[in-house]
Amino acid sequence: MNWSVAMTTYNGERWLDDQLQSIAKQTHPPDELIICDDGSTDATEKIISRFTQTSPFPVRFSINDQRLGPAQNFARAINLCHSDLIALADQDDHWHPDKLHRLHDKFASNQSISLVFSDLQLIDESSNPTGSTQWQSLGFTPRQRHAFSQGKAFDLLLRYNVVNGAALAFRSSLRDAVTPIPEAWMHDEWIALIISAIGQVALIDDTLQDYRVHTDQTVGPAARGFRTQLAYAREHMNEAYFIEMLNRTRAARDRIKSLPDQSARPDALDLLNQRIDHFQTRVNMRRPRTFRLPLILRELYQGRYHRFGYGWKGAAQDLFLR
């Protein structure tokens, strides 16, 4: 099996060279590096051009004609890859030398594995460890990790995403299933959810790279503490938020329906339809003169707050917040 690394860049001069060098030093080097730049105005292009002169593997670099944003830029890079396996790479991290080797071994251990992801060591802007990993930050518990390994990835990903794009790799045979990426989705959430519905997801219970936390990144390591979640809910979880979640779920359902018969797990469409009903109910709650309590009790009784969100926390948000 050969490897492509799909990287996207945008004004990444500060840490880009370190990331490129960490990919060049892999004990199992990739067969190609695909880089799509989203119109950088700093020294990104110069750094990449300099790297291509010494890279031990081919580098294919292109600049987008117009800004695509992170998700669509990754979709473009993915579609330019030629190898059997595709690993995604951010511009500001640092890969451990054995990352691709460990990923390769996991795929080679079972031909049924469609996607592999790992934990990430969190570091600050000065490359100092924060003392935490992404899974710890997300509250991705050993029990949940065991459920992933037992084929329950799709069930958990219907609640919230724990797969960081910088930490995932997947088989290129599934590229047509995950692209194009709908506008409302981030690439990692979409890829993980769709592949978990049609294939086997495996994890490596270890940190395979340093993940830089800084103010300029598009998406950081989300925290799931109650206070943080409550503050987020107060600011964001209005009717428009749940309409977006509703539309995102419909997009996932439509993609699964468009795939060849019997390619998805038998209950995938039913679970997605239940999630659509749940978010439609939460949209309805936020409309004028709607008495929420009966709707909340119904969703609790049917188990949808726990199946598609944060359980009692979600019910409390709907009861007390706008």
C-alpha cells in the first residue's frame, strides 16, 4: 500500500517548515505530498518551493484560484491524491517520526479497516506541551474508545465528533463516498461520519503528533466541560444553529442514500432519520409560543438527547435557554 499526504495551507509561514520537515523525516515516508494553498499572502509559497528542492518524495503544490475555506480546500487536495491511503495534514503541527509507520501497520493488520485516527499531544505556540491530549480535552473516555473498537463509531459520531482531521487517514477507495463535502460540514466531521457508516473505523490509542493550539487556527480542540458547553449554548444554540444541524444531518442521509445498495450499515438511515426528527423538534422549540416541556420529555423518553447529544445537559439547555 502506498501513501498520499493531503495538506492545506493558508498564511502558514510561522510553523509550516517545521511541519514539512517532520513529514520528510517519517520512518515510513509517503509516496507523494499534495499541498493546496488557499491564497496565502505571506511566505508560504516560498517555504514550500524551498522544501520541494530537498524533499525525499514528490511534492505537488497548487494555489487555488479563489478562497475555498478549510473543508473545500481539503476536498480538493484529497481529490488530487493518487495513492491507496490518504493521510490529512495541517500546516502548523509536528508529526512524530513513526506516525505513518503506525498508521500503515494498523491498515495492514485488517483489510476491513477503512479509517484510522489517533490521539494528539497538545502544544502551545512555543511548542511546549500543555499537559493534555486532544482526547482528554474532548472527554473521549476509555469506555468510548473501546466502543469504537467494537464497531460503535457511527453511534458516537452521531453525538459529537472526536476525530480530528489532522489525525486521520483513510482508504482512497472511499474518496467518492466522502467528496464532495457539503458546505455546512467541516471536512473531518464529515469524513469520519460517512466512513463510519460504511466501513470499519480503528483507533491508535497513542499520540502520533503534536497539535498546536493557537489563536490563528480555524478549529481548535473543543472542550466538553459543563460550564464551557453552557456558555457556548447561551451564545450559539439558537434556532439558526439547530436548523444548520438539521440540514447537515439531511446532507449525511442523502449521501448515504446515494451510495451503492448495502454499502452502509443496516440501521444508518434509520438513525439519521431519528437525528433529523430530534433536531427538527429542537428547532420547533425555539419558535414563538411553543411550550417546550412536553417536547423535551418526549425526546428524553425516546432517548434522543442521549443518542444525539449531551443527554440531560441538552435537555436542560432546551428548557432554560432561548
